[in-house]
Amino acid sequence: MKTVLNVALPKGRLGEKVLAMFEKAGYPCPSIHESNRKLIFENEECGVRYFWVKPSDVAIYVERGAADIGVAGKDILLEYGPDVYELLDLDIGKCRMAVAAKNDFRDDPRRTLRVATKFSRIAADFYAKKGRDIDIIHLNGSIELAPILDLSDVIVDIVETGTTLKENDLSVVETVVPISARLIANKASYKFKGEAIAAIAENLKQQTEATT
Ligand code: PRP
């Protein structure tokens, strides 16, 4: 019987790009393009079963083996540190994690820096390396509001085009780390379905190499 790989795809814009790469790699699934509310799509012949999940949940599905492989942003992998194999940088979903503040912000190193973020661990690690005392204010969205309303001095957040910052009179102070989408695998699946996973990974790798 052919091995079927369970693949967790991140819902949204990034997911569409990821799906296109998997299709080009030889793992199409026509039913996924029919508009309905279904969440799971299978192509037995190609040996794939796709399902859409919230981008920030992909790593959980893969870590716990509900998915054999998946695609997650490096931001999620750094923040949650899931116990998975990171197989490949897909070179899409590129953006950066950055510190940003109001355009007129001047840092006073003698004061504890108030940092608003959804990525508490990334922010804590970043400032710990600098030996800087910070007070983390964990938010779940609309992070850019924090410095505007003086809830924080700076934010640590994803910057893609820079439009959100610009439209709110904020600017990047420094880059924390570049981010892109990564192919990840469950550790047990990598052992038991290794051949099938390696075949997909190799094919995706060729696509990333062709575009760089
Ligand atoms: C992300 C991020 C920024 C924005 C950056 O938010 O938190 O707000 O995108 O993109 P830009 O540089 O192209 O403007 P997202 O849309 O994911 O929603 P969120 O507020 O829930 O984080």
C-alpha cells in the first residue's frame, strides 16, 4: 500500500503559495480547489492528505504527529521551539522580525525598556543577549497600537512590506532575525515514512534552487 503523508498547510496567503509548490512538486489534489468548507483533502494516488490549519498551529500538529510534515514560519519555530525536524527553507513568506518604535523614539539605556509583542520568547532572547533589562507586555494582535498609546516604548513584531509601521508613524529600530517559511517533519514520521518525506523535500528543494 502506498504511504500517505499527512500535510499541514498554513491557511491564508502563504498556504496558497505552499500548495502551489507541492502541486508543482508532483503532489496535486484537485478537490482542494473546489470552494467549500471542507478541511481535509486527499489524493491517494499521489500519497498526500492535505489539511488547512491556522499558521501558528502547524508546528503543534507536526510535533504531535497529527501531521507528518507541514510548513511553518521561522517566527513560530523560534517562539515555540517545537520538537520537530526543520528540513528546508522554502524561501517564501519572507519577512523579518524587527524592533520598531515611534519615529521620534530615543532609547535611554538606563531605563527598563517596555516591549510589546506577540513573540515574548524571541524578544526576551534578543534583549537577554544584549544584557538589556526589559519589561515584556504580551499582546495577541494590533501590536503597533502599543507605542502609539504609550503602553510600550518599542514593539517586536513581523515587518513585511513596512506599510503598517509607516501608516502609524512608526519605524524599524533594528532587525531581530530574518523570517521565512520552513518545511518541518514529525520526528517519528521522518523515521517511518522517511522515503516519502525525502522525495517531497527533494522536489521542493529543487524549486527553491531554481528561483534563487
Ligand atoms: C502582521 C504584523 C504586522 C503586519 C506587518 O500582522 O503583526 O502588523 O503583518 O506587515 P506589513 O509590514 O506588510 O505592513 P498580521 O496581518 O499577521 O495580523 P496581526 O495583527 O494579528 O498580527
